[in-house]
Amino acid sequence: MKKIIKKIAYTVLLSTCAIVTVFVLLVYIGFAYTEYIEGDDREAARPKTGMYVPTADTKMFVQKTGTVTAPAVIFMHGTGAWREIWRPYMDQVTVLELV
């Protein structure tokens, strides 16, 4: 009976170590990939469909679409990534002539 419990405990410990190792490896790969794709200078890496607008203490990246007479719609995201995540929604709103 004790051998079975030891074997089960060893298997659980080994499985837990494997899961933790895979998790740590995936987190490391995620950070390395983010550094790879977002490591460029922000001016050079920005999408060419937008521009930087000066604010009080920094610059804000802005993309414009639609007509100047339409109401303004502001899309904001909470991450530092900017791979045009709002582009499909911007295009849809523009087609509907909401902006």
C-alpha cells in the first residue's frame, strides 16, 4: 500500500513539475516574442495609416478615417500593442457612414 501511495505521490510531483516548467517556458516565449515584434522604435514601427499627435506630456498615436462632417468615434484599447486591432471595426463604422 505504501509503495502505491509513494508511486502516486511521485507521479503527481513529476506531473506538477512538468506543468510548471511548460508554463514558465510559455511565459518566457511570450515575453521574448513580444520583445521581438514590439522592440522597434515606435516611430518606425507604427502603422503607416496613422500619425502621432502631441499631447501635454507625450505623443498619442491617431488613425483617421471617414469624413470631417461626421461625428467623431474614438476607439481605445488597454494594451501597448497596436497591430491595428481596431481596423476592422473602423472600416465597418466608416462603411456605415457613422464617421
